[in-house]
Amino acid sequence: MKTQICIIGGGPSGLMLSQLLHLKGIDTIVLERQSREYVLGRIRAGVLEHGFAELMREAQCGERMDREGEIHEGFFIAHDGKLDRIDLHEHSGGSSVMVYGQTELTRDLYEARDRMGGKVIHNVEDVKINDVTSAAPFVTYRDGDEVVRIDCDYVIGADGFHGVSRKTIPADVLREHERLYPIGWLGVLSRTKPVSPELIYARHERGFALCSLRSQVLSRYYIQVPLTDTVEDWSDEAFWAELKKRLPEEVAARLETGPSIEKSIAPLRSFVAEPMRYGNLFLAGDAAHIVPPTGARGLNSAASDIYYLYHALVDHYQKGDDAGLEGYSAKALARVWKAQRFSWWMTMMLHTFPDGISYDRKLQETELQYLFSSEKALGSLAENYVGLPF
Ligand code: APR
Ligand code: PHB
């Protein structure tokens, strides 16, 4: 087979890029290791920054998001038994975020790719990226006993943190920067009315908690747990009881509980790989960087990668201009690091760390006091949360 762009990974990054390029007449093939059912069964976060919502519309995939998603102009931080609201709209100069599940967004992207005859190949095994430093790279994968070869101009590594693309870059070229946190988030999805119309991020000495939602009848809650805990350690009853302890009393009193329909634990990790380009291979999204979920930045730091790559590839094919491709890695990384900084800052401010010294706890308290006493600090939080410009 032959295509202009071979995209490894059929998550939101790969599908979005494929869709945008298709609308500009650029041919792509997407290779996905899992089945579609598997990809659409993964529960992921649910906050989209303004810029990502715009990209969905540009990709002609925004209709259901605009109908079913919720615009949020603020959220709460619970601390010291009280709720303080962050007015995103006021402090970001009129911006907001879209609450719409990433799983639904991925479904919309798959449907758009189907509608336009896009080529997305599932269940590919043993993907190998070859000759990326030459002008004629190719990708191979195994389909049963058969090895299939795809010749292309460029390879996009959008295959997430555990993908093959980043590992294709030689060790003497790739630099990896990582911070592991000794905690995880235990998440529960339940068919209950959300406790609050806007998200609540709670700092508590028992550990962090988050009240989020997918719709007015579907709630998503998280509590911080030790990394050694497993899902089996947490019955629904134990989860709800612990969540209530970490919320202000009046919030806990109105919390509607019910059976969990999904329960999982995710470790918190910060990670960046540099450079994001090696020859004709370009990394995008989770393949190159991971943030802890506290600032709702995961998909959003992928969004700018996709935006830059999309424009760079369109300039290459339509104008013969390679400046965007040449500058991609540096430009993408500059914004990636800002999302890293913000996610790290939110994480450090709101969690309880097992080895935390009293000095650090005092700093956390001061950080919150400063935040709610300074218009400038609120402005900084708001502009990062709604998303820095691409
Ligand atoms: N070959 C083909 N596909 C692969 C391979 C491989 N070797 N390895 C992984 N994949 C697929 C995975 O099955 C997955 O569907 O690549 C896809 C990568 O998707 P994501 O992990 O969702 O990454 P990305 O599209 O960059 O989306 C970023 O996802 O994890 C969240 O917080 C993150 O919101 C962010 C978003
Ligand atoms: C979620 O709804 O899953 C969610 C929301 C905000 C976050 C992280 C996760 O910061």
C-alpha cells in the first residue's frame, strides 16, 4: 500500500490529524493495535479546552459535542472545609472549557472517518517503522501470517505512551524527562446526578478528590489513593465513604451515590520526550508527553501538536514550504512544557504526599491563600486551564 502520511495510533490524536488532513485532500492511513470496541471502551477524562473544541469543529466533528457537551465557565476548589469558585470566564478574558467525554469525542472522530471513507486499520500487530531518515520511509505490520508494507512520505507517531514510535528513535538522540508521583487516582463512573454543576477539585489532608461529570445523569469521581492499592481494595461503599470525608460537609450531604459502572486506578506521571521529530517521523500526543490529570491537560497538550503538524503538512503539500515541519519539534515542545508546568503545579498544590514534610504542607496552604487573594494569580490559573493559545 501507499499513502502520503502513515499515522500510527487510532486515539484522538491520530484520528483528528487524519480527519483534518483528509479535508485538505491529503491521504492518510491510520494503524491501530486494538479493535474499535476496545478503543471506545476506554474511559478517559472529559474536559476540552476551547482550542480543542475549535479543532473538532474545523474537522467537521463538532456537531454532537456542541449539542451534548456543556460549556463550563468556572470550577471550584474545596479546601479547609469551604468551596472557592474560580471564575474562568472572568479571569481568562471571556473563555471557557467544554465538558464532553473523550470517549464520545473519539467515537465522533471514528464516525467522521467512516463517513468520508477514511482508512483506519484495526488489530494490526507488530508495527515497525523503517528508514525514517531516508526520503522513502515505510511501515510494516502483521495481519495474521501476512506482513503488510505501507510506503509513505511521513510517519506520525500518535500511538500513546506505550506505543512503538518513540522507541524507534535511537537512544542517543532521544532525551526523556520524567517525574513519577507516589500516588494514583481511583476513578468511579456512576449513573447518578452530579453533586455539582461545575467541577470540584478538593484538597484534603486525607488526600485529593475530584467531582466531575459526563452529563446531568452521569458522574465521574476520583480520589487519590496509594500506588499500592488495587481496584479490588475498594468496594463502592468504601469509595463513597472516603469521597464524602474529603468533601466539605454541605457537598458530602448532597452527594448522590449508586453502583459504579466503571472503576479504575491511574498512576500520576509527568513525562516529556525530546525531540518530537526524528527524520520523517513526527511524534504527537501521549506518544511524546504525559501529564498528571489534575489540570485536565492530557488531550489538550495533544491538541497543539496536532494543530502544528496539520498546518505544517498542509504548507508542505500545498505550498512546498517546509518551515512548519522543520520547526515542529521546538514549537510543540514549548507549549508542551507549559502544560507540564501547569499540571505539575496543580498536582503539587492539591495532593497529600506520603513523605510530605510540614514545610511543604504550609507552602500548599499559602499557595491557595495567595491564589484566592490575587487577581493575577487567578488570571494565571484561568488562562492555563482554558488553554494557552496555540
Ligand atoms: N501500533 C498501533 N497502534 C498502537 C500501538 C502500536 N504499536 N501502540 C499503541 N497504539 C494505539 C493505542 O491502542 C491507542 O488507541 O495508539 C493509540 C494511542 O491513543 P491514546 O493513548 O489515546 O493517545 P493520544 O491519541 O495521543 O491521545 C491523548 O489520551 O491518554 C489520553 O490523557 C491523554 O487525553 C490524552 C489523550
Ligand atoms: C474527568 O472528568 O475525567 C476529569 C476532569 C478534570 C480533570 C481530570 C479528569 O482534571
